[in-house]
Amino acid sequence: MTTSGFTRAASYVTANHFYVEMSPDSTIVACFTECSGLSAKVNFETYFEGGNNSQQKIFLGHTSFSEITLKRGVTDDLSFWTWFTATTSRRRNIRILLFNQAGETRQCWSLIGAVPVSWQAPSLQADGTNVAIEELTLAIEGMTVATTGGGAATVVTRDTTNGSFPSS
């Protein structure tokens, strides 16, 4: 079915085939039911030059990243709560891998210097039948996007001279 520019069904990408890896050991720590908030925005200012009424100038500023929310069913694994309450070494690099129907990595978002900023326990209802879902919200220092994911997640190390976390 690759003739006439059509792609095989095995290469289709759906939004429900994804995994999340957390450094330093790059193991898949949980099966998440939802990941939201993967976005970046470049801040800008508009400037109008005197005498030039047909065009405006755009000055680019810093890139800002939204918070990422990960949701999963409650398990006996307390790694998110432990990470959220840790007082040191809280930043981690995280990779979100999106797979096609054939199980091949099609896109990878690398979240640089992720730090947990919110954790939420599930709503509890005595008469409910829904799966208990916990949420972890992350703030990030940067993000990269690649079309294939291969390799291990990058370990984040702190630069002791200025306290920053490198993006590569």
C-alpha cells in the first residue's frame, strides 16, 4: 500500500501509544493514561517604525514552556510522591516517546530539567467505579523534539559555577 504516495497502516501514529522515561536510569517508570501540556511559546514584542505604515517589526524574546501534566492509575509505587517531596536533586530529564502502530518510535519530546510542581491524589467516591488516577505536574527548563527516540535519556548534572542545568 506504499504506491501512489500512500503510507502503510503500520506507520500511522495515534495519540494513545506512548511511554515516559525518567533519567538517570532511563527506565519506563509508569504506564500513563494521559500526558498534556507539551507546548512552547516564543514571547515577542511588536514595534512600529515611524513613516512605515505598511509593516510592523517583530522582536523575539525568550521561549517559555507550559507545565506538563502526567496522569496514571494509582499503584503501590510511590516514586512520584518521593520525587515531589525530595529536597535536593529534584530535576530530571524526561523523555516522552510516541510510537506508531508497528511499535516504532516516531517522535520523542525530551523535557530538560523537569521538576515536579504539583501532585494530586485521585478523587475518592464510595459509590464510584472509575479507576483512581493520580496526577503529576512538571515545570521544565527546556524541551527538544526529535522524529526518532533511540538511545538513553540524558542525565542532568548541575553546573556548580552558576547553578544552572545544561540543555545538552
